[in-house]
Amino acid sequence: MPFTTTLLITTFLLLLCFTPPSSSFPFSFPSNPWSLFQNLTGCNPGDYNPIIPNLKSYLHRFGYLPSPVSNFSDLFDSDLAAALLSYQRNLGLPTTGSLDADTLSVLSLPRCGVPDITPNSSGRGRHLYSYFAGTPSWPSDKRVLTYALTDTSSISIDRRTLQNVFARAFARWSAATTLNFTEVSPPDSDFADITIGFYRGDHGDGEAFDGVLGTLAHAFSPTDGRFHLDAAEAWVATGDVTAAEEENAVDLESVAVHEIGHLLGLGHSSATEAVMYPSLRTRTRKVELMKDDVEGIQGLYGGNPNSGVDSMRRSSPETSGGVPERAAVTVVALVATAVASVLTEFVL
Ligand SMILES: [Zn+2]
Ligand SMILES: [Zn+2]
């Protein structure tokens, strides 16, 4: 056997011996940056684990832990336990306070980049829909909002297809409220109320995208109007996303419906079926406004009297007891760059 062939085989065998399996190696580079949380199975309060700082960074990123004096430690401490309980309440999980299988599964899901709660807010323990801090909304004399696709050059989906997706997503909200939406093109797009663009990595607003999965998109509270999507995602704009070959496929219309909710003033909901729930599974379509979404948006703008959505809401037995408690919670508005930079300080 030639020496070079022997060397190659030996090298290959050595690599096999010394390359740990990806499931147990916390610092590999999976396509999903949060799949490493699965390695926290069995980790309990008082335990030390090298992935705990990553979990604390995640919970800090989405508003559950304040910024530490120094780096996050690898101890499962009481602050983490409290943050975990709050996370479980906000994500509609059983409040076990432990890193159970359901919690680790949801932690690993791709999600919206908008935080769930403001650090140090009194809103923990909330349920169902929420509004941003100060309950911002579009002014009452503005019931027709214009939107524009301003930056789509970084993805391969054609513009016509994108226009159809976003038009359908906006129509779902206008059916439930007194708002209407009109797409505008250049030069009117310079003055659009809402601008939609796809970006990679750091795109200048302190909320850098993180590549495939992780955060999928984010949008700013009224009346900012900016809606940004991570160009690195495997976006599906046509066809059946549940049958997509790409395991990381993300349904564009589902994310669009969710982010439009933010643009109109809704924060995240802990109702798992709501479109305003923070996380979205891959190869999943979730575009229908649920009762919780409808109640939330109608609390800001009133109902559309011609809408089946409105009558659905009235006929629902769950609404007969009145509007659910509105979140005293303040979901952070990403408008303040200073706040945003603090929030991203410990992003994974
Ligand atoms: Zn969101
Ligand atoms: Zn952005």
C-alpha cells in the first residue's frame, strides 16, 4: 500500500477516534444555534454545567435575566431558576422550574427576536396577549397604513411571490380590525409607514441576525414601522411547507403574520396556539389569527364590523367572561439603540 494512502487512512481513523459525537459536543457549529440546550437534560439547581452560561445568555437576550456584573457563571443558581419559571409561564409550559424535556424542546426552537419581557419589569406571571411598554399604537386618524418591500436583494424569492405573501399576511390583520394596508412602490416607498427587508448578520440596528434558525425576524413597535427578516433562513413562500425537503424550512407567511402583530403594537403571547407566540417550529404553517390575537389587536383598534373574525370572537364561550387580563407587562420596544445594545450583549 502506498505511503500516502496509508497516511490518509490513518488520519481518517484518528479523526473518527477523537471527534466527539455532535450531540454531546457543546461547541460544535450546528445549524440551529440553540440545539445545544438539549445537552442540559438532567441538569438541576445547584449543578454546574458548561452550557449554563449559554442558557443564561439566551434568557437575558429575551428579557428574563438582568445583565450580570461579570460573565454568566456555569452554576444553575437561584436567579436562573426564577428566570426559568418566568420563561415557562410566558411560553405556556408547565411551570416545573426544571429543565424538563418540554422546556428544552421549546428553548431549542427558532423564534422571533423581539424579547418577551423587559428586564426587571413587573410583568412576569402574565398570560395571553401583551402590548409593548406604554401601549404604543398607530394614531386614530391613521387607519390606512402603507407598506413597502424595501430590501429583498439578499434572497432568491422573486418579488411577485413576496408581494403575494405579505399581502395575504396583512389581509389577515385587516380582517380583524379597523386597519387597512396598501403596498406602495418607489418613489412612494420612501414615505411608507412600514418597511420590510431581508438582512444578514449585523444590519445596523443593534439586533444582528444569527444565520440559519435561532432568531428568524424582528419588528419594531408603533410607529417605527421597520420589519426585518433574517436572509439566511430557508424561507418557504409557496407550496406546502410541511412537506418541504429542507428540514430547516421556515414558512414566510407565518413569520410575516407574527411580525405584523408587533408592527401594530402587540407583544408576545403565552397562548401556544396564538400567532403572537414567540417560537415557531420549522416546516410549520401558523397563519390564522386565534382568539387571543384577535382580542389583543381589537383592544388597540376595535373590531372590524364586517369581519367573520369579529363574530367568531363574540361567539366564543371563552370570551363571555370578558377580556382577559391585559399584560401589565412591557415587552421591550426595540426602538432605543442603547437598550438594544444591552440586550444583545450576551447573545449566543
Ligand atoms: Zn415576536
Ligand atoms: Zn433589524
